[in-house]
Amino acid sequence: MSEEEDTSELEGITRSQSVEEPEFIAETSDSSNKDTSYLERKHFTQFDETYPSKDTASFGNNFGRNEEKREKIQFSDTRITDASPLSKQEASQSSMSLITKMTTDYQTAKFPPQENGGRVSSQNSEEKQKELDLESDNATVHLEAKGLQQFPVDILKVKYVKYLYLDKNQIKTFQGADPGDLLGLEILSLEENELPSIPLEIQLFYNLRTLNVSHNQISQIPKEILQLGSMRELFLNNNFIEKFPSGLESLRNLEILSLGNNMLTYIPDSLSSLKNLSVLNLEYNKLTIFSKSLCFLPKLTSLNLTGNLIGSLPKEIRELKNLENFLMDHNKLTFLAVEIFQLSKIKELHLADNKLEAISHKIENFRELRLLNLDKNLLKDIPDKISRCVMLESLSLSDNKLEELPKKIHKLKHLRKLHVNRNKMVRISGEISHLSNICSLEFSGNLIAHVPIEIKNCRKITRVQLNYNKIMYFPVGLCALELLNYVSFNANYISEIPVDISFCKQLLHLELNKNKLLTFSEYLCSLTNLKYLDLGENQIKKIPPSIYEMVSLHVLILSGNKFETFPRELCALRNLQVLDLSQNQLQKIPSEICHLKGIQKLNFSNNQFIYFPIELCQLQSLEELNISQTNGKKLTRLPEELSNMTQLKTLDISNNVIREIPRNIGELRRLVALHAYNNEITSLPPSFLSLKVLQHLDLRGNNLTALPSAIYSLFSLKEINFDDNPLLRPPMEICKGKQLYTIAHYLQRADERDEKILEKIFKIVANNITETNFEFLHQKLNMTISETSTAAKSNVPLNERVYQTFVKWKAEKNSPLTAAALRDQLFRALNMIAAYDIMDKITALNLYTSAIKF
């Protein structure tokens, strides 16, 4: 029934009714090397053309940036992941693509840099000229994210434009474009618009050299684009294109063609006519065959076919004499055609996530090879002749079935990165000491029990990961490495820390989670530069007093240990930002915790607190607090002092037995996320509506029966969940969609309905109550009686006096009480004065209106 119908029915009878969360960053910095490697050089040397970054970010890792790796720390994140299989996305990100590394050049060399975005005015031409923020060449216009819905033809009439950037608008056509105004345009970028196709007017852009229409809704390439003989770079990524146009040979000057993330199923023979093509991106399409036409592009240096369904390579691939970068991750290759090893100029070869079972010994022909990624295949061994790839700097062999490394791997003198995670390795050969340039070494998820002492000769190592192995003793050889700053030995069998670790003064990041440590070694306290320390899931009970020496410590993880009392020694860590003491046996927090002036994240979940530790409310710098108790002792209430934590952005009180939220919760003005699922909360206090920046609200599994009508005022809410509550207002079916608008709209209509019902009840009472009962009702409802109404008693009919008194009573009570609450209060008062006949009429009204669906 519609709202209007509902209203008329009522009048016909006596009627009635989840952050950004900031993340903490631990930086590990490698030392600078005097000899610049290929991995470092290539960011700014011979490769100076690229694709837009967002189109290729899915497979770029930039492992050469280990020196500046940034670790994001979140309590909810799983910290130990090395032994889990790589997902498609992770494997993709493990390969370093030319396209990603040339991103900056695309924006700078090809698209001249701008300091400010241009602005278009609706004023006269002279004012438009003044409002444009232009480069010194006075030929570049930036109009990104300006809400444009039409092609800005006026701009082209005002000035001579060569470079035009219209990204992130809602442009659909080039309607109104004048051919005379377009002659000088050389670069046009329309990325992230709403183009259903490339407008036919594109043929008017005679001098266009670069066109970027990625991230639109284009399903085909029009033949008109083939008239642009000057085109050198064409970007069509992330569209819905299913086939190439005929007549490609017209684009004889094309050098870069990017069609990644489309729906291409085949490559036409005519593609081989693009004799000047040097970079071709066809990643993430639906190609099943490696077309022979690709093999006859004489100037091709970079070919990306990542994420297709290709099962083999043709023997004609040997014709790609100038190919330097070949990306074939995430395909169906079971073997490599032997002809591929004739490509002597190959520098990068990405073959992760295929089904390769063997690599030919002819790999020795790759004398220029710098990067080889063979992750996630079925390899049982690597040929010894790989040692002749003397320029190799990065070798990634994770997620295979390797039991040992090539015997002559020590001859790879330029090797800087060696990753062999999740294989069947039982030992690391002492010959690894000959890898004098190695910087990053990863052997997680193997069966290694010992790290050879000779590793101390690898003087340039900065990063070592050996998680999930069988190591019983911390490798003392690592302690001699002066550049080592990142060490991770999670999930091993280490029971003590050697004194030698005291010499690792440069160490910034140390993980020893899931080991057999019984104590927090004093030797660790000598690591004065350490920023991140994870000793979670050991058997530690105490903290040494000398921990105050760890002046640089920002993140300390001690979850899953044996602490029964909060270690007061931790309060000396003045620079600590993140502390995780979850899954211990803590019962109280000492008042000294107030000394942690810089603390921003605390995790005390799953402990044995008798009550909420009110001492935490002193921490005015705190931004995230987790005190959920899935396995710990349940909290029953939250203190009013919680509002003192004025910087709090995330609060997790889930899995307790809390019955109510503090009345002053609204004073947490910066609260972005509230997780309070699986409690016994019955209502939300009025101040809850003051949480104007709240974005994530999870109240599943509580005892809520009604939501506040003004919940719509929480306009920042993005994620809400009220599942498993006995909600009546609104009913649960309204909340299942988890849409704030739907809930707020229902509540608004319910309020209007309640107001009409209350009005009708007033009339029922006014028309049926006696003078004596009215006086009793006055007393029960604490109504005020004015002198005027007493004087007019003999002149004004009783029903009018009663009605006007109710209106005044409602005005006095309505701010704290809803119409439904006033109705219930009135009904109880009528029961107290035994006005049963009136109550029967109101009950009939309630029954009728409750049967009406709205």
C-alpha cells in the first residue's frame, strides 16, 4: 500500500501506527652501492616510453627498491604468509615489468609535467586565458577531474593547444569539435571517462601522436583511427575490445600499442605490418594462441602477454631479434620452444604461474639476461648452465619442486636477488658465499635446518627471509653482515638468541614469531636502531629492564605469549607506536602506561581483564584500540572515560557482553570505525549521532530492537551491518541490504506515520475522557496546568482543552522522546487511571495500523 493510501486509511478510522586507517610504516633501508646495477639503472636510462601506471600496476614489483621497502602494520593482517601459496595477484606482482617501471616517463617525457591543473571559466575568452594554469610552452592544458561532460571545444578556440589532458571526467563524445582547432593537438588523454566508443571525430586530429583512452567502455576500434598516420602511442587498456580493426598497416609510425585488460581472442596477421612497433601490451585478454604475426615485428623490444591462455610458443619466435623484455606470467605454458633461446638480447623474462616442468640447458644463450622469474611452475631442477647467464641480477624460483640449487650458481657474480620460497630445499650450500653482490635472500617454506656460516661473506646482504623452516639455532653468520637490516625467521624452532646479535646495530626489522623462545633476550635490547620487532607466539613471560635502550622501536608484537601481568618495563619505550599483547593472560593495566606518549595502536584482545582497563583512557594519542574477546574474559561495560581518547579512529569491542554504549560516545569526534558485534547492546545513545566521520559500523549479533530515526545524519557511513538483531524498527528485512539510504528512508516514513497515529490518539482521548479522569491523567503525566486554562475551564469544551493540553505536553517532551515513546507513555497512564474504554479504542487503532504495510 502506498503512503498516500496509508494516510487516507488512517483518517477514515481512529488510527495509529569495515580504514584509512592510518597504517604504521616501518622502513628498511639498504645501503647505497657504489656500482649501480641494471635493476637500479633501468628506471632512468634507455627505456623512456611507457603505459599509464594504473593499467599495469597488477604485475609491477620493483624489487630493486628493497632498499626502501615499506611495511604496513595492521592488527588484522596475518603477519606470517611465506608458507602459503601465492595467489595469482601476488605472483603477478612478483614480476617486474618494463611497463610499470616506465610509468614516470609516460607522464614526464611524453606528457609534459604541469604544476597546476587548468581551469575553464564560463566568462569571456580573455578571462579563460587568465584562468588556465599552463606550462611555460603555453601549449599544455590540464583539465583532469573537473566534472566535464562534454569535450571542451571552447578551450581550443582560445589558444593553441598541443597537449590536452581530460582524464577522470564524464566525457562521452567530441561533439562540436572544429577541425581547424584540432590541427595542433599532439597528445590527448581521456583516461577514465565514459566513452562508449572512440568518437568518429578522432579522424580530425591529424597531428595526434599519443592517444590515451584507457579505462572507458569502448568495445571496438573505429576505422577512422587508421587515418592518423602520425600516431606513435595508442593506449586502450581496460576497455571491452574484442578484436583489432582491419587496415592496421596505416598506423605505420606506431611505436607503442597497449591493449591490456580487454577481451581479445586472436591477433590478426596484419599486426605484423607495424614495423616500427617497439612496445606491445596485450596482458589479461583471452588469447589462446601466440600468433605468428607477433614474431615479425622487427623493432619490438617489449612484449607483454601476461594473464592469457597461451599454451605454447611458435618456433618463429626466434625472429624477434631485438626483444629485451618478455612477459608471459599467468598462462598455460607446459614447455618452452627451444627457439626462444636464440633471443640473445633478452634482459627480462617473466614466466611465473605456468606449468613448466623443465628449462633447457640452452638458457646459457641468454648472456644479457638480468631478470628471470620462474615462480609457481612445476620445476624439479634448474640447469647448471644457468651459471653462464653472467649478467643475471634477479632469480625468482618460488613455488616449485626444487630440492637444490644449480651447482654453479656461485658464478652468477651480479646476482642481487635470489628467492626460492616454498620448495623442497633441505640445505643452503656454502657456495652461496661467493654471491658477493647478493642483497635479498629468501628461502621461506622449505625444510632447511641450518644456515651455513659462510653466509657472512655475502657482505651486501640487506634482507633475509627463512620463515617456516626447521632452523633450531639463530644463524650467527648473519650477525657479521654490516648492511643487514631486515631478518625474518618466523615459524622455526629457535629457542635462544646468540650474543652475536648485539653486533647487528644496523638492524631495523626482526621477526621471530612462532618459535620456541622462553625469554626476551637482553641481547635484543642492544639493537638501538630496531624499529620493528615481532616475538609473537613464543613462551615469553617477562621483559628485561634494559628494553629502555631500544629507543627506535616503533612496533612491538608480543601476542600469544605467557604474560600474566602487563610488563611495566614496556612503559619506558617512549617512541613506541604499535603494541600488540593480544592472546595473553593480562588482567590489569598499570597506570604507568600513560608514559607511552606516542602510542597509536593497541591490541589487547583475548586477555583476562576483569573490567575495561580505565588506565587506557589516559592515552590521548591512541588511534586504534582492539579489546575484542573471542577467547578471553568478557567485558560487561565501557567506562564514560572512553571519551577522553579524542584521537581514537578505530574501536573494536566485539565478542564481549557489553549491554550499552557510553552516553558520551559522541565525543569521539574522530571515530571512523566501530566494531561491536556479538555483544548485548540494546540501543544507541542520542550522542551516537554526533559521530559525523564514522564510516564503518558493525553491530551484528546484538539485542537492538530499534535504530535512531536520525541515523541518516551519519552521512559518512559506507559500511553498516545490523544482522542478527531482533530489529522491529526498521524490520530486519530492511537492514539486510546494508544500505543506509534504505534504512533512513524507512525510518523517516515511520516517524511520519507515528506522528499521525499519536495525533489520532490525542483525539480519541480528548473525545472520550471525563473531567475527573483528565485531572488524574494530568497528575500521572506531570502535565503543567496554566492559569489561563483554569480560568477558561467553564468556557472551553472539555475535548478542546484536553487536546490542547496534549499538544503542549508533546511539545515539551518531543525533543528527548519519539512519537512512539510518547504514545506508550500515554497508554500506561491511561491504564493507571483505569480508562479501559479509551484503551480499547487505542488498541483497536494499533491493531488496524499494524496490519497496514508501508
